[in-house]
Amino acid sequence: MNINRRQALGLAAGAAAIPFIGLGAQPAFAAAAEAEQRIMEFTGGKTPETGKITLTAPEIAENGNTVPVSVSVESAMEGDDLVESVMIVADGNPNPAVATFHFTPMSGEAAATSRMRLAQTQNVIAVARMKDGSVFMDKKLVKVTIGGCGG
């Protein structure tokens, strides 16, 4: 098959236009249902209560690549008032599970700070599981502006 110059230019222009018309690969974002499923697995099917846990995240993240987040739980860190684990979930990311922190009585306090990547404006959810089986949740909406990984 012989291709002339006009056909080669047409093929090149068509190939260059594919990303602009949306035929390229699209990222798969997690549904809120998948985030809920992760939370239910973490809590053992219990519905989390509000209180005891405080999630700190910016209301507006100028850079979705490095969003600071911190979590703390009011606890004596002994007996049944021991925080076993805290999980952070972002319900709009391709993989909603961001981090899980485990604590012991030697931790002294149940607090952690990290940075995460957010693909778009979404809810960030922190869930704490106590030794007595109770679970607590806090949720923040973080708006990702341009410069993030999806806006």
C-alpha cells in the first residue's frame, strides 16, 4: 500500500486530535459506594457515630497532589478507651483508601498527620475504631482547584 503525502498528513492530524475529542483512556474513579464498602469492612458493619474524632483538612486545596490532612481522636489510650485504628478514605479517588494508622497504649495519643493526593473535589472521611468496638467518623469536603490531578 502506497501512502501519499496528503494521506500521511491527514492520518497525523487525526492521531493528534484524539486526546482533544476524548477517545483516549479515561481514569477510573471510585464510586462513593466503594468508599462506603471500605468503611463498612473497617467497622465490621457497624454504623459510625459522630464525635470523638476530628479530621483536619483544607477547605480548598490549591494543589491536589499534596493535600495535608491530620486526624486526632479524644481518648485516654487505655482500657476500652483505646483507639485501635484510624482509616482515611477519599470517596472520589481511583482507590478510595488513603491510609490506615494503628495505635497502641504506647502511642500516648491517637493523632496522625500525612499528605494525600486528591483526584478531584471530594469528601475526605476519617473513621476511628475503638477497642470496645465502637466506631466514630468525621467528614470534610475538600475542593481541589486547578493544578491538582483532575480539578
